[in-house]
Amino acid sequence: MLLYRRGFTLIEVLISILLLGIIMVALFSVVSMMRDSNAQLYTYLQKAKKVTQSTKVLYLDIIASDGNITITKDEYSRVCMEETGNSLYGLSLAKVCWLVLKEENTLARVEGNGYHLPTRYEEKVEVDPVIKHVELFDVYHQKDKVIVLLKEKHKEPISFMVQGISKPKPPKKKKPKKPAANKAVPKHQESNTTTPTIPSTTPVI
């Protein structure tokens, strides 16, 4: 007795294809969401890494300085280390300034030797943009402590403190020497200043 295997009907095949299509669309959506999520996570980690590296460089700039730190406060703080051993360009001692540029509120690091802000035409400096969309950049120097506050737009604020940075003491001004007073000459040492008289002689003719 022969048994014949019953095959799929056309309706069953169509239903299977429809279900498979729905599952494939759902799978592609999940994969796309995971890909976007990974891309956003990677971008966030890259930004976080960049911020961490930037704060590390700022920390090293401060801790390697001679304590001669100038802080200018206007809309944003500007902090300058007149001499620091933390150079990114191979300088033995560098002047480093951190300031917020107006273009996209970008925090930038400026390195050079003996320059002024704003820089002059003949002065050569290296400017490195660090973080964009900065809402707050503030620095305080009290006694031997330097406190840094940094806030990027839509990000949590960052703060850190560097200890042991003493302000250099101003050089002591030398007191001018007082001129020596004229000492009185004792009477017995006073010399007679009488001019001797020379007798006049009449020539004999």
C-alpha cells in the first residue's frame, strides 16, 4: 500500500512568506537600532575620552607650572601659565593659555613663548581647539590650590583641584641707602685758611 505525503497548499506557502517577511522587517529594525545605538555610544565615548584627555592636559599644565598663573575673568575665564614644563611641542618651558573662543564657544589651548593675547603678527603660537559648546569655564587660585570648573552644553559639569601650586612671592624691594650725614669737624682739626701775604718789591733801576 502506497502512502502519499501531503504537500503545502498555496495558501500555507503565502502565509509562511508573509510571516517570514514580517520577522525579517523586525530583525532589520532591531539590527538598525543596535547599529545606531553603538554609533551613538562610540561617539559619546570618543567625546568623553577627548574631554578626559583635555582635562588631563590642563591638569598637567597647572601642576608643572612655576605658580605664576594669571586669571582674567570676563564672560569666560582665561587662565595663563607663564612658564610650564608640560609642553606638547617640545619646548623646555612654555607659556600656555586656556581660553574660550567666540566661535562655537570653543575651549582652546594656546602654547608658545613670551606671547601676548591677542597675539601679535610676529608671535608664533600653536592653537589647539579642545571642546566646543562650552557653557562654563572658570578657574580659581587661592593660596596653594587651583580649582577648575568646566561645563559643556548638555553635559554634566566637570571640576577638579590641583594642590601645591603656590603663588610666587614678589621680589623684595631694596631700601635705598640713606646718604651719610656730614660729620662735624672738631675745632682742633680746623685748619686756618689765612692766605699768606707776599711782600711787594720795587725793582731797582
